[in-house]
Amino acid sequence: MTTPNRGEVWRVRFDPAEGDEIKKVRTAVVVSRSSVGRLKLKIVVPITEWNPKFVTYPWFMHLLPSATNGLVKESGADAFQVKSVSEARFLDRLGELTTQEVAEIASAVALCVGAL
């Protein structure tokens, strides 16, 4: 299997999950840098179907589908659901986000953890 890299969009198996955690197989973007960490883990931000109310949530990043990113519908990266997952949970690579999109998602994660 190919190692997932920062900015790539993958289908990821999130189950088992509990409570309000993201569940089932979902798309997610890798936000961790390959140079950080020593375990076979990647930090990801799950991607969900876009809902217009998300525009009022500063931790959501609006994503439009494109041939490059592999998304098939308007979506949102939910930075509040950021998590580290095993590389074994990655199923298949769909595409890649732009450097700007990844930077905006990383900024949303920073907002969620109080770094901004």
C-alpha cells in the first residue's frame, strides 16, 4: 500500500466509533507531515457532505469537487473531528487538495485546539 501524504484525500475506515465520533468509511484529508511522528499513524480531517449551515462554523472548510481532489459532491472538511488513525485504516486514494486548501484546514484545526 502507498503511504498517505499530506494533502491527499482518501477513503478511511473509521469504525469502530463511539458517541459523536465520525463513523463508517468516509473521505478524509491527510494533514500531518511525513517528517513528524515515528508510528504508522496519520493525522486526518474527515470530509462530509456540505450543508449550507456549515458556513457559520469556522472549523469547517468548504470543498468543491474537482478532477484533482476526487470529490464527487460539495463537501466540508470538519476540523473539529481531527484524529490520528492507523495507516491500516486507509482504503484508497481519491485525489489531492491544493496547498491553499490544506493550509486553511490546518488553520481550522489550530482554531479548534486554541492555537489561533
